[in-house]
Amino acid sequence: MQEIPADAIATVRGPDGVERRYAPIHLAAMLGDANGIILLAHWGNGNVNLPDGRGYTPLMLAAIMGHEDAVKTLVRAGAECKIPVAEVTPKMREIIAKESELMKCEREIKYFRELRRKEQSKIYRCRRIGNGSL
């Protein structure tokens, strides 16, 4: 399978008749394509905070369009959650805040699990040394 260039640009004519240039991740966000976002975020260049020509990030575009799954996917992929765009509904802002908080909690849990694993590994090594079995 041939790799898709992540910085490929598409020119799209909007409903207002103005042509704008978007990267594939912007188009996936505007269409609410969560699987496309996952593919581009992990297989493409990974930049989920790439601004379009107007300065809108994929998260902003997905939120403006009301695509809940795309918003959640972008937040989980590490999108910056500060959205100064007035067009974003309170419901979308709430979803972004909730997902952001969940991701923060998941990162903390992962950190403490890793810390615990390291401590258990140290204890195991000390026991082996103490028993003379090393």
C-alpha cells in the first residue's frame, strides 16, 4: 500500500463559493470521519493541531460541524483543547472538556502504573540479591 502524504493539500469550494485549501486531516474532521482521523494522526505526519488557511485546527472544524465522534477522536489523539471559536456550541465545548479530562486521568493512571511496575521490579531485584540467587 502506498503511503499517503500527510501534507497533501486539497482545494475545496465552500458553500459561500470561496475556495480554501485543506490538509487531509482537516477534511476528515469536517466530514466527521473518525477512522480517517485515526489513520492520518497515526500514519500521516501526526499533527492533529495543524491550522488551516484561516487558522482553524481539525478539532475546531469538527466541533463547528458538530461531529462528536471526530471531536473525541481528535482529543484522544492529542489535539490542543483550547478553542477560541465562537461557532462551537456549548455541547461541543462540554464534550471537549470531558474528553480532555478523561485523557488527563488516563495519562496519570498510566504514569502511576509504570511507577508501580518500576518499584516492583526494584523490590524483586533486591529480593533476588538478598537470597543470594543472583
